[in-house]
Amino acid sequence: MANKRIVVIGGSAAGPKAASRARRLDENAQITLIQKSADLSMASCGYPYYVGGFFDDRDQLLCSPAGVVRDSRFFWNAKKIETMVRTEVVSVDTKRKEVSFVNLVTGEKGSLPYDKLIIATGAVPRKPPVPGVDLDGISTLQSMQDADFLRKVKDEGKIKKAVVVGGGLIGIETCEALHLAGIEITIVEMLPQLLTFLDLQMAKIVQNYVQTKANVILENGVSAFIGEDGKLKAVKLQNGTEIPCELAVIAIGVIPNVGLAREIGVNIGKTGGIIVDEHMQTNIEDVYAVGDCVEMKNLITGYPVHAPYGDLANLQGRVAGENAIMGNVKRFPGTIQTGICKVFDYGVGATGLSEQNAIRNGITNFETVFNASLDKPGFMQGNLLITKLVADKNSRKILGAQVIGPGDVSKQVAIWAMAIKGGLTVDEMVNADLPYAPPYSLAIDHSIATAHIMQNKLDGLLKSINALEFKERLDKGEKMLLLDVRNPDEFEAIRLGVGEVLIPLGQLRNRINELPADKDMPVVTWCKISLRGYEASIILKANGYKNVQVLEGGIMAWPFAREK
Amino acid sequence: MANKRIVVIGGSAAGPKAASRARRLDENAQITLIQKSADLSMASCGYPYYVGGFFDDRDQLLCSPAGVVRDSRFFWNAKKIETMVRTEVVSVDTKRKEVSFVNLVTGEKGSLPYDKLIIATGAVPRKPPVPGVDLDGISTLQSMQDADFLRKVKDEGKIKKAVVVGGGLIGIETCEALHLAGIEITIVEMLPQLLTFLDLQMAKIVQNYVQTKANVILENGVSAFIGEDGKLKAVKLQNGTEIPCELAVIAIGVIPNVGLAREIGVNIGKTGGIIVDEHMQTNIEDVYAVGDCVEMKNLITGYPVHAPYGDLANLQGRVAGENAIMGNVKRFPGTIQTGICKVFDYGVGATGLSEQNAIRNGITNFETVFNASLDKPGFMQGNLLITKLVADKNSRKILGAQVIGPGDVSKQVAIWAMAIKGGLTVDEMVNADLPYAPPYSLAIDHSIATAHIMQNKLDGLLKSINALEFKERLDKGEKMLLLDVRNPDEFEAIRLGVGEVLIPLGQLRNRINELPADKDMPVVTWCKISLRGYEASIILKANGYKNVQVLEGGIMAWPFAREK
């Protein structure tokens, strides 16, 4: 039998992974990787950290773990993979099984037969269709060239003001990078919140923190980039505001790069991504697709999503590379859209469904709770974590979790991602056997405590309200008894100031007669994190108050302005 | 109906948790907690960090998250729980449902009726039955008094040499604490390895690291403590060696404290712990038991184990407290014996079955692999993690994982603990959707890469050998081709020096004719972490070598002395 011929289009993450996996399964296959840009195997998720100065050696973005730049020579010598860089595939004859390409430097054309084709053409940055978008000083942070440009901006130190267009993951990462470069940043976001994988309350807490570092403008878009002599001078917003700046970075998302795939008859889904099956195969025989150009199944809703994450691209590449050699033996089932980003000293992560995303997908029979507590004991310098958990009311399965704060967010998100993968219920999570020692966690891990709160709520033991709902009722002027049950020194240091009464938990049983006699009056209790608030609610209920709710996450999860 | 009467014996972790949970479910119950020592709700897992000077305020070990010392007043005011400290329960009449106690200070006696009794009497330190064990200068690290004593040792700074008897978790934590106090430490362990929850190779790697901080003596026990004027002067070992020291800390494990339980007819298991069902109920009606005094089911083997961990004590307390009030509605299913400890800059953790533990339990149909790689990219200052994974060969389910190193061990162990809880197979783990961003992980998380290696091995793609097996064959003088495929500069910096040939992976295909012609000769390949070693093995196999194995974890997981 002749040696198998594998052609991979795209050399960033998924493509090289597919090619490498194919090689490991067949030393004799002819494997060719065609890449439009000059670089190969770029660690593109690392761009913001290069720009921000976490490291200075650009080559580290292109190196193997052993410190060798992954260039064409490396791919040939170490992996016997032929790479053609600065080369674009212009057409594919799927009948004859042949790709035609052009060298973008020399203009030379050629063609290459394949037995299996793997499309890994990635995604391209979305750009707002407004005047001036091509001015000097406007960039994205999507390519090695972008990273080089923005790093030069940092190193030269001339630019003082920049606008980041888009408050999503890349926008926020870019904001941190440019802030570390000493630049004053304004983030402009069309939607009413940053980071739409978070629910509103969580996003607001993150926003409060981001605003200590950068200006944030929500519900406003760019209407024009204003220039002088071809150079950016200001960003004009839809409400007419002009923000003077010498730099703008556009980070309003990416679009699957599927032009070639569409042309050759590959089916494209509603999300704009290539439709693939669990084997990463397209509708065309012997044509696979992987990475940011595909859509995949959300494993909770069952609906397709476009989830352009570097980790998934690699996992898909591994599956397609193996299937291209071995036949369709391996599967990539889909995603629960786990993500995380660093926002200065905060981690911000999520997995599974947010409340907003659940509703968008027609899922309404869920319960949510907040937990605010430390990641490890105070005596070990624990840091705050705030989690919002979403669970199905009937099956009691975990549907999603969002975790933010200066604490160890990445472990928490990993725990919830694994809980969802295992199909665990809240009642299984309450007894999870996680690694405990004071340098690493509380005796009851934050995730388990979150499950406890959810179990209490599902069991009807905890009646609670989140800050958004509470604020709405406050704003309506609803008559409520508002009870902060912390100690006076805590109250002096920080408090909501919404008309609350202070009765420390330890005095509540003896001072219950100070409360209004009307046992039907709505009561909301809280403390710093609402554990004491919960205990207070139980005391009040035992004393006949019928309508007591605990403010979830207490003062630590309060996203609005406070009196103190 | 009269108010329910709950009596809890024991006030460290599980007892107060049970009492608090009971209170939250019934504001009117009469809840009494009887505690032999003076303190309540001590964060006993924090003792080593207090001794080591991670923090200075002793009260932090006794405080609620809001910073209030959990004394009798706190328990009464905040939780309406009556506490009787320095009080010992001397007998229980399980027919009349009454406990008899004596106040250890005043000698006053009394009795108390109960509807539900919860035994949380904890465990006591094991002590070696050797002469001199009561000398001044010999301590354990089990009680608040021990912690006070050892912290005084640190603060006074007089003691220069100490022996830690026992190389388990507490011994190692004590070693770190005393080292930080400026004391020269010798650890003495009876067994051939430290930290027996690890397999030998992993333990040896940890030992190599510990030996940069302390002396380690294995396979030797204490035969006597030698004193002068009642004060410790030296520890005499079973082989006759005398180690001069002014302090010895005994950390050879704990024994469930079940004297009272046994006397009143509660069934005790083979492990020495109280037998309880999933509701945490003993064989005697209305008598529950929780925490370090009970045995519980290992959820993988099905056999009972004694697992004295603070986190499990709390989870059990919550279940027993609820069941005491509500009837047996909640379950604690058991443990997978997840544990972690800090060893200076290393984390050392495990969950599920080790290879040794599997074999001890009659489980032999498993596969193991090692993975050594970073926790996050090198450009983000990633740190090394070494994982040993154990999986069932037939079902391909994850059975256990051990993780060590300066990297983020706690997240890795949590991931594997959740994988085991979810009953996941290796084939499910390979596509886990974990949070990825460069500040937190590699694009393919260390845990997923470990699953990839295991899948390759189970699928027959990877033939590998671990360092112990390899060393055994080397020591026997077996004729093998030994192939290091790193670059020359790496080879110059560090190498095994076991007779290996260096051929960089990138040159291997062209230099294959330099290798011995005998294709049946056993070959072992490696690199720094054995990813390139794996690729080399594939090239060799494709070139006809029939007996090629990869050294698992490469040089980074090599536990023996190296040439360089």
C-alpha cells in the first residue's frame, strides 16, 4: 500500500497538532502542512503576556518545551512534517483530492494530492464597519504581527492613551497588557456588561475591579475612528463622545475563517463555523476540520456553538490527526465552554451554563446560588472567591459555575468542569473528596461549600435572594426589614447603607423583640458572606417571621455602590 | 412534642460541625457539646503553619471567619449550643439514653439525657513503646498544647537539633515547620520510603527534595529516647546509631479514640475505627459517630479504611448533624482518600489508589504511567509537575493519581479526585474541557496530557517503562540500547549517565544506521520529559526495532542519582 498523504491547511494550533498526531501514528505517511502566515505553532494565547511584558523573548511564543523554535526545519527534522509557510490554498478539488496553492512571496503556484485533508483555517478578527478603521494606530491582538506591533508600543513608551474596543475575554486581556505598558485605557463595550460568559452580577463585580485600572464605557459602540494624516487621533462613540487616543485595539470577537471550506462544498453551520461530526469529519468524505473554524456541540444544551479556545483546538487536532490515519476511531464529543482569563490580580472563569445562557437556550428550570468565601484559611493569607452556581431543579445536576476573585479561581473552575463532565448532582458534590491542607484550601473547600448552599436552597432550608433582585426591590421602595448581623466594628468599616439595622448574630436571639411585630413583613438578612446571615434567617423563621430571605454572598458579592 | 436533645462528644472538627448543622435545622433543639480539652473548634491542620511562623496569632487557629474566637460564649451566643469544656464523658447508658460526665477541673460529676448522641472523640497519637518516651523535649503535633510548645521552641530559638519520628504526612509537615524555625532536622522512618500514600518512585523524588532541607533515615526505628536529668539528649535507633538532639516530635500516625464507644457496645472495625453506616449511624440506635474516630468505606476497593482527614470529618459532621434532627435523610458515601501536603516549595498529593495500595487490595489488572511536564507555559514561569496515574486495564476507568512537584499540585489532584468521583474513563478524560489560559495552564492541561499518555499506553501505541523497572534492568547488567534524544546542550547540563547514546530527535531519522543492527535488542529512549523519547520510539519501531520502550517521565521523573 502506498504511503498515506495527509494535507493540513493551517499552522497555528489545531493544524500542527493534527499533523503531529498523524505522524506519531504513521511514520511513513506523507504529511504536509500549508500555512498562510510566516510563523508556525504560535502560542497565540500568550500574546497579551508578551505585550504586557511578562516575558521579553518573542521566540518563547514559538518554541517547543525544549526551547527550539518550531519553524519549518524543526517540523521536518523532529516530525518529518513538510511545511509550506506564506502559502495560501486557493482551491481544493475534492473529487480528484488535490489542493492548489500559491506561494504568497514568490507567486509560484502548485498542487498537492491528498488522501485525507484537514482544514484548520482558524478565525479572523471581527471589525466594526465604521469610517477610519484602517488608520495607523488601530490593531487587533490576533496575529504574531499584532503582538509585535503592540509590544513595540510598550517598549517605545510613547503612547499615553488607548481605547480597547470590546469588553470580552481578549479585550480584557489586552486591557491588562496595555495597562502594564503604562497606557491609560478606556474599554468600550456595546453590551450592558463586560465578559458575557458571566452573568450580570458577576460581571459587575469584575467591572468594579477593572475600573480601578481602566475606564469602562458600556452600552456604547464605536461610530468612527478619527485620524489626522492617516494616524488615529480619537475614537468617536455612537453617543457622540470623542475619546482622544493614539492607539485602538479592536477585540469584538472572531469569525470562523471558512471561505475556502464553503467554496469546496463543506457545510457551514448557523454559528458560521464548519459543521463536523464527533470524528471531526465534515460532510465531505476524507475532509476533516478542526480548531477555531469549526462549530461544535455544547454538551449541555446539545446546540452547536462556536468556541474558539486554544485547548479545544488542540484536542480536536489530536482526534482528527488520529482519525485521518486510523479511520474514524476517536471522538471529540463537544464542549461545556470552560474558559478563564486573568484580569490583573483577579481570575475570572466559567464552565457550563450561565443563567443568561441557560435562558437563551430555553432552559428555565434551574436554581442559582452565590457563594463568597476564601480559597484557603485566613491564617494562610486566603483570598476571596465568589462563585455563582447553576443547577437543574429536578435532576439536581450541576449545569454551570462562574468563579471570580483574587483567589484560586482556576482550581475551582476545573472542579466544576469535572463535576459537569461526570454528570454529578449537587447531592454528590456535597461529599466530594478534594485535597485539603491549609496551604491549599479550607477544610470545606469553597466548591463544596457552594454545593452545600445549593443543596440547602434546593431542599428549601435556605430562602435567598441575589443582589440584583434585592436591589430591584430596594429601588421600588418595597418595605422590608433589612438586617445586617455582623459585629459593630465590621459595620463601621464597610456597609451597604440601604436602611439596614445592625444586630450582631450573637445578640439576635435576645433582641428579637426589637424587630417589628409584623411577622409577614419581608426580611432580608446578611453579613460579610451571608453564613451568619443564613443563621439569622433560621432564628427569625423560628420566631415566626414568614418571609425571610438571605442576601446571597453577602456584602462581598454586592456589585453596587455601598455607603462605606 | 418536646424539644429534641442532642449530645455531641468531642469539640474539635466533626463534633462542632454536627452540632452547628443540627442547630441550623432545628432552632429549638437542645444541643450540648462536651469537650475534654480546653479549646473548641481548633483548626488543627493549621498547627504546623503556626509552629513554622506562617502566622503569629495563635487565636487565628480558633477563630470563626469573622475573627471571633470560637469559645463557649461564641457557641452559645451565635449558635445556642451549650458547650462543656474540660469535661470528660465517663459512661453512656444507651438504654436510658444518658451520658455521665466529670468536669476535669472541678471533679464535679453530672449526667445528661439525649435523644441522639454523636460521638466525635477523634484520634490519639500513636507512640513507640520504647524507653524514655516521656522525657522532656518529646512531643507530638496533635493538640493545641503541642502547637504552643513547639511554637515556643521556635520563638526561643535555643534548640538546634531535632528528630522527627515518622515520615508520613504530619512528620513531613512538622519537618518543614521546625526547619523554618531554624532547627536541623533528622527524619526517621521505619519503612523504606517517606509518605506511604505515594508509590516508591514518587516518594523517592520527594525524598530527594526533602534531603536538600533535612536528613532522612529510612528503614530504621527508634529503640530508645536517651535523656539526662529528665531531658532528651539523643534518639537511639534500632541499628544502634545515636542522634544527638534536644527535641523529638513523634508523628507515627494516630489511633481512633474509641475506648468509650467500645465500652458502650458500639462496634469497632478491623481498622480500629467505629463502624458506621452511610448515615453515620453506629450499630446502636440513635448513636452516631463522626470524624477521626470512625472508619469509612474506600469507594474504590469497597473496604473500610481509617482516613483521619479534617475535610472528611467536617462532611461527616454535617451529615450526622442533619440526620440526628431529620431522621436518616443524608448520606456520606465514603472516601477515595484524597490528600495533599506542602513540603517546602513542593506540593505532594494523591487521590484514589496508588499502585501499592491497589496491589494490597488485590487489584492487579491496572496500568500505570508517569507524566512530567509544566503546570503552565515556560514563558509564564511554569513549574514542574510529576504525575503517576493508575487506571483499570479493562474498564479503562481512572483508579488513582499521585502528583508532586513545585507546580500547581492541588488543582491537579482536585481534577483527578473529580474524575474518580465521576467514574470517568481515560477515554473521557482525554477530552476534558478544563479552564485554559497561559497564566493557569498549558494549552493541553497537565492532567489531560497524562490521560493522553495513558490512552496511548492502553491502546498499545506507547510501550514504556518506569524508572524503577529500568533501574532494576540496568543493575542486572542487561544489554540494552540506551538512547537520549535531547540536544547536546541539554545533555551537557544534565544526564543520567547510565551508558546512553545521545542522538537528538531531529537527527535520529538520518542517523538510524549508527544504531546496532540487531533489531531485537531492547531499546530504551528518553528525553527531558519523554515526549521526544516517545517520538523516537516510534521512529525506531518504524525502522524495525521490535523491543523499544520509553522511559516514563524522562529525566525529570528519574529518582536515582545521575551522572550530572
